[in-house]
Amino acid sequence: MLKVTYIDFHDRATEHPLSGWYITDANGAMIGEAHRYDDQASGLRALSALSA
């Protein structure tokens, strides 16, 4: 089962934000290329498109 999960990364060594919403499996592992979504709604739309 796939879900949309907020993951909070605490890596200050990068300029790019890493925390955000990701599509994960039931164990919380990121799926595919680990695309970060800015909000939960965007992640849910992407997850819905994967399910179609």
C-alpha cells in the first residue's frame, strides 16, 4: 500500500529543502526517485495518478 508521508530532514548542509511530502510504501520507504511535494494535496494527486 502506498501513502503520502511528511518526512522531516535535518540536513543543513544543502541549500535545497529536503523536508516535505513524499510517496512512501507501508514501511515508510520512499518510492521511485523520491520526488518531494510541497504539500499533502500535491502528493495525493500524484499518488492518485499512479493508481489510475
